[in-house]
Amino acid sequence: MTESILLTIFVLPELHGNGIGRYIIQTLEQDELFLRADRIEIPASITAVEFYKKQGYDYKNGVNELDDEGHYRLEKFNVKKGVD
């Protein structure tokens, strides 16, 4: 299985709700590293979990707990991989 991880993605709080985060994720999901991966992982802050869930990410292995770094581990399986 090929995996990728997205790290340190932030949008200034005063710019939330303007589609910037969604645009960043959509752009990253068109990148070669995303497209070649079977699974993508993202460490999410408490305030970012719902945003990432709206983008199709879910709790890694169904575990809804903060890790040692204070993040939720989310993942998304690349269903587009292998589709031409």
C-alpha cells in the first residue's frame, strides 16, 4: 500500500468560511503524491476535525481520540486511484 501524509495546513481564523481551506485540500488532492497513494493521513487539530470530515476524511482505524501530539489522526482512502 502506498501512503501519503498531509502536514501543517492552516488558514488564518479570520479567513475561515471563505473556501480557502477547501481550495487548498482540493489542490493537494490533485498532486501526484496524493494521486499515487492508496491512503492519505492527516493529523487534525480539535478545531479542524469537522472541516476534514466534510472533505471526506474520517478517524484513522475508527479511533476518535487525541494522539500524544494533541491531534486526531484522520485518513482518506483514494477511491480514484486506478480509475482513468
